[in-house]
Amino acid sequence: MHAMQYEFTLPADYDMGVVRSRVARVGHLLDDWDGLGIKTYVMRERGVNGSPVNQYGPFYLWDTLEGMNRFLWGGAFQGPVDDFGRPAIRQWTGLAFEEGTAAASAPAFAVRRRRPVPEGVELASFMADAVAETGRLAAQDGAVLAAAAVDTRAWELVHFSLWEQDTPKADGDVFEVLHLSAPGRNRLARGRQC
């Protein structure tokens, strides 16, 4: 599993209805993308759920690197680039993935929590704790799924979870889920991946 996210931070007075309309129009285009586990079309709206910004920030869990590369370099990624500009793309190597207690439900919200891997920690123990946290998140009422991944260049851990309700039981940045494409969700390896 490989995680990826890019964000477009938009002006404070931006009409987020434009993002909603865009996703309604094009969200289905990745519903059968080979190599994609899931793509969540997510956004944050300034003043809603504690967000300080208007932001569109799709989050991906890739089943294969070939699928991700075909998306980035085969033309599909040109649409968001043309509409919003070319963003920096964060990428993380997968540590864990779990289906949640509400796995069959459509997600309404996503929570992303990024944090540094501290200097001086014992790495195996830190990652074991991250894997356990993924399982704890997935076991919460209303959890659709949970994942953990790490960027070893920046030494950053990310937990990403989807929730069926408007009160996610996770700490982090809360996003509204506008659409979920999940053609390879069933192929994402469950449990610890390290």
C-alpha cells in the first residue's frame, strides 16, 4: 500500500460549491482505476469543524505503484493541475490498513493526523504503536476504515480514517468526504504491512 495526498488551499472567500460541483462532475472517473485502492475526494471549509482554511485535498491509498504512476503521468492528474495549479504531492509508505466497524457504510468525514517520528525513538516500537493505533481507530463505532503510513524522508507518520458520522472519534484535521472511489479496496492488504 502506498498513500498519497495533495492539497489546494483556496482563498478565504472561495465558493466551495465550485469544488463540490467539480467532484460531482468528475468523481466517478476513478471508480474503476486499476491499481487504486481508494481515493477520497475530501475538502475542508473555513470555519467548519475547526478548519482555518478552505482546502481541497484528495487522499489516496494505492494498491500498486503502477496505478499511481499511470494516474500521475498518464494524463488523469492534468485535470486538477489545469483547474487549481500543480501542487506538491505528499507520499507515504503503508504501515497498516484495517476495515472499520462501519465498513459497509458510506463515509461522511475523514480525519488526517500527521505527526513527526521523534528523534531518538526506537523505530520498531514506534511503528508497532502506529499499527496498534490503526486497529484502535478501526474498532471505534462509526469507523469505515483506518490506515497508517510513513514518509521516511521527512520522518512523518500519517493516520487517515473515514467515518460514517459527523463526530469522528479521531484527532486531526477533519475533512468532508464528497466522493469515494474504491475499485481496489478489497485488494488492500489488511493489518500490519511492515
